[in-house]
Amino acid sequence: MGAEQSLIDEAFDPLESDEEPHVGLALTKAVVEQHGGSLGVESEPGGGTYAQLRLPLRD
């Protein structure tokens, strides 16, 4: 099953929740980007969700 894009966007924003703040994906994305990488999530309702974490090779 896939997720609606609005839910994916909300998962990356720790302040969007009406309940307790959820910082997991927002924190993960921030750390990955500080290391020159990227974190993305794509989803197709009814088709599944795909997460991609990319980090550069270390010299």
C-alpha cells in the first residue's frame, strides 16, 4: 500500500502533528543532509512506498 503525499510531507515536519511531535524522519533527513546526502520518499497509493537514502563515498 502506498501513502498520500501529504502524509509523507507531514512525516518530515516534526511540528505538523496534532499529537506529540515526531522528529524521527526530520532529524534523520537533517543529519543525512549535513553529511552531503539526501533522503527521499516516494509513494504511489495502492502501489507501495519507496524510501531512498543516499550518502556520498568517503575520500
